[in-house]
Amino acid sequence: MSPALGPVERFIYRIIGVKPEEEMDWKMYAFAMLLFSLVGLVTLYGLQRLQAILPLNPQNLSAVAPDLSFKHLGQF
């Protein structure tokens, strides 16, 4: 990491509670990966379902139907 970004990295680590000297075992890594995937799934589903009311929608597209939202999430 460059000297300019080192303090920024340490600050972010302190805020989110990361201890850079500790290593992850496979169980912690698997949990983190599953949690990240779940948060991504919920975020994408929410974006598709709330598309009609979100800003920066110049074409005024409507929200994606619930069944199609799950179908589209499976394609990624």
C-alpha cells in the first residue's frame, strides 16, 4: 500500500473492526463469503423492486416483477 493510503486503510480497519495481524480460518472465510453474497442478493433484489421510485431513472422504467427479480438474480 502506498504511504499516502496507509493511514486511510488503518482508519477504515479501525472503524469496521478488522485486525490485520489476525488470519481467517476457513470457517470465518466461508461465513464472510456467504454473508457478502446474501447482502449482495438482497441489495440487487431491492434495486430491481424499487427501480420505479429511485432517482436517475430518465426512462421512467417500472419496477421488475417479484418473480422476474429472482429469475434475473440467478443469471449473475
